[in-house]
Amino acid sequence: MAFLRPSSDVSTGLWTNEAGGTTLYSSLDETSAGDSDYIQSGPWPLADTAEMHLSDPTGVGINAAGFVIHSAVHMGRPDVRCVMHTHTAAGMAVSTHPEGLLPITQHAMRFHQRIARHPYEGIAIDLAERERLVKDLGDHNAMILENHGLLTCGRTVAEAFGAMYYLERACQAQVAALSGGVAPLRASPEAIERTAQILHDNRHKADTRDWPPLLRMLDRIDPSYRT
């Protein structure tokens, strides 16, 4: 289940969102209910993370980097059932900033002291990177892959998507704010932490509240996502 759907050229990993924007090689997976060893990543092949077997029922080929990143999280975080990874312009831009995501907007404050970072090691096709990636992720549900993009995860698709939505919007705002050539305003450390704690404590309530209307919207646009 995803809010991004494959375009006609799924072999290139091009995804189109309902607003008409595109991202390259973005991916979302959900493990099978009751079985965290099997993951499905968009139109990409099924993966057995325990036995390292890959199945390619759609014939679009194996996305090796996607498998490394997604399987790392699932193998190291048994609480996670959904992983979302994006390569948006704003997310990639923030992934190059030395300080990462700046707490200059309320959206960004949700992730203050609650987001991980993983240094770039090249295209993620080395299985050995999985151990380092999941170590950097720790118990966070959001991570900046430096010089690469964004990653979120959760117990449900709703949680992973909710985190990614706020993270992406925070990145868009940061890029816009820094483009003005003037240092952005900074709230006090106390205000930032207080806001971060409130948003962090209530994040699952927001995800649960927002998810049903989003699904109703999808039902109107293209109900085929359910199958």
C-alpha cells in the first residue's frame, strides 16, 4: 500500500504522486502480516530477508540498493513493519547540509533530537552496510541518509507515511527559508524541545487520525491500490 504509484516505466524506478510531482527510485514496503521475514517494495520483487531469496514476479528486475536499505531496517528492527525511502529534491538537498534538518519550523521540531543520520558510503549494494545503517538508525523512526535522501519507518504504513510527510514538508520549508539569503529565525532551545516532546508524544494519534481520510481520498482517485 503506497501513496506513490509506479508510472508506466517502473523499470527505472520512476514514481508519480497524485499531485503530479515525481521522485526517482523512491520505495515503500510493508511486511506480510505476522511474518517480518518477507517484504514487498512497491512494484519491486518480494524479498525473504531471512534466507536472502528474492522473487521477481513482475519481471522489472532486482533493486539491489533498495533491498539492502529496506532489509537492514527489517532485520534490525523487529518492531517495524513498514519502511519508506524517498529521493525528493528537498530531501536530497537537506541530506547535504552539514547540520542536517534544522529546527526552524514547527514541522522540523517534531524531529529535534529524534532523527538519525547515516553517512554516505556509495550506492547501497554492499550487504555489509546494513549493520552500520541499522546501528545509526537506532530506535529512531526517521533518518537522513547523507548525500542521498530520507528514510522513515513505523509499525504501520500510516506511521511511516505520517513521519515522511512531516519530514518532507520540513525539508521543503528549510530549503525555501535558506534560499532567501538571510539567516532564519531560531526559537529558544526550551521552546524547541517542548514542541518536539509534544509532537513526539502525540505522533501516533495524528497518524491514526489522518490515515482514514487519506485512504478515502485514494479510493476516489484509484481504488486499485487495494489489490
